[in-house]
Amino acid sequence: MISDSPANDTHVLDTPPEGAAADWTIPQNWEAFTAQEHGVWDTLYARQMALLPGRASQAYLRGLEQLKLSDAGIPNFEELSERLMKLTGWQVVAVPGLVPDEVFFDHMANRRFVAGNFIRRPDQLDYLQEPDVFHDVFGHVPMLADPVFADYMAAYGRGGRRAMELGALKNLSRLYWYTVEFGLIEEGDGLRIYGSGIVSSFAESRFALESDSPNRIGFDLKRVMRTEYRIDDFQQNYFVIPSFDELLRVTVETDFAPLYADILSRPDIPIAAIEPGDRIVTRGTQAYARERGWNPDGN
């Protein structure tokens, strides 16, 4: 599980550190990774690949194969970007940690995916507060090999800059959270995971599909952008898209300015609440949430 919380985060900075370019990128310096660090990647990779076939979307699994992420050790970004550029025009660039929003959006809009240039310690396999190279590359990059999803990510980057101007960044971040990080998709034989926060998590890759606790709700753009989320535990709402084509279509055909105006005039929706008009794929028991002492649906 990865949290995007900045609290006590050693890889969140206010200005580019020494050695970083103005756009916050740094050399990957792949040769500097130790045998132990490469071993952590291999352990995490093997553990996830024992779970993901039959759970992950076909697009994600296809991307893993196309990008040769099965090769041992932390990927070399130069080689990875060469493969990715041929497929969808994206590249992977190293950054020291979480970057400012405007920097993040600019890179995305220009088909550059920023990846943390560090990996968790062996005692952090199950939880890390900030996204590391395993979360960023194993979790995100295979989906960037899919042409439709790659276009969606670039569109999201362009939309991020506008959301900042319109004071709706919080709402747009929810779209990223519930699709890019924790999205589910309907495939011919059932639900599959594609969100990076799920596919890179040993526990949530099972919880998201198999637990009876969370709600699984049909994707609706406005609904998603009004819905709160947790950053420090399993999700209690997962939103299910019918296809990547539909996700892209809704994103590029929507005029977000009036949508933001409407959303900002309405209250947020509590994490696990069910709303009138929701298309319920599975209604959760919320057992996990209540065991944790939450009041997830606001009642």
C-alpha cells in the first residue's frame, strides 16, 4: 500500500534539490542501485505476479510484457523509455520524490511520467508512505503502454493546469485517485484491476476484488469528483469503468469549467455513502471500515 500523504515524508521537497533540473528531473544513475535494492524489486515483482494473472486487466498485463518488466532488477529508465516511446510516445523520467502539482501536470501533459528514484527498504514491503520506484514503474507504467490510457493520462495532465486556475484541484485529484490509482474495469469475464495503487499492493490486489466490505460503483465523472477518499488504508469505494475508451471519451468531451462550478456548489460525498442514481456493481458490507472504527458513510 502506498500513501500520498506528505506527513513525515523524506521525499517531499519545496524546491528542486541540488543536482535536479528546473523541471525537477534528475539522472536515474541506475548503476548506483545496490544488489539489495534490486533484490527488493525482484521480491516485490515475484510476489505481485503470483497474484495478478486473473485479477489485473488485460491492458496492464500486456504492458508488463511489452515493456519487459519481467527482467531482473530495477528497470533502467533509458531502456524502458525507448520501448515506451515506440508504443505511445511516453517516457519515464526520474525525480527525487513527490513534485509540486504544476510540475507534475506539465510532465504528464507532455507525456513524461515522473518516477521516484528510490526503492523501499526490505522491512517496508507492505507499506510505504511515499511512492517509490516500484509503485511508480510497476504500478503505473504498464498502463502507459496502452494507447487509449496513455491518451487519457496526457489529457489529465492538460486538465490539471486548468483545474488549478479554477480552484478545483481537490476535485480533479479525486478523478486520478479513483481511476489511475484505484480503478476497476469491467472485462468480459468479470471485474479486473488496473489502478496502480492496487496492482502494486500485495494486500489490496485481493481486497479490491474479493472482499465483501467495499462498494463497487459504476463510474460517473461528477460522482467521482465529489467523493472523498482515504490515503492510509484500503478503499471503501471502488469505481468501475466499462472501458478505457469510455473513460477517455468522457474526459475529453466534458467541459470541465461548468462541471467544476456545479461540483463546488455541492457538498462532498462521504467515502462509502451510496447515492441515489448510483449504478451498484456490488454493495459493500463496510465490515472492514467498522472494524477499524470508521464512520465511512457519514451516517
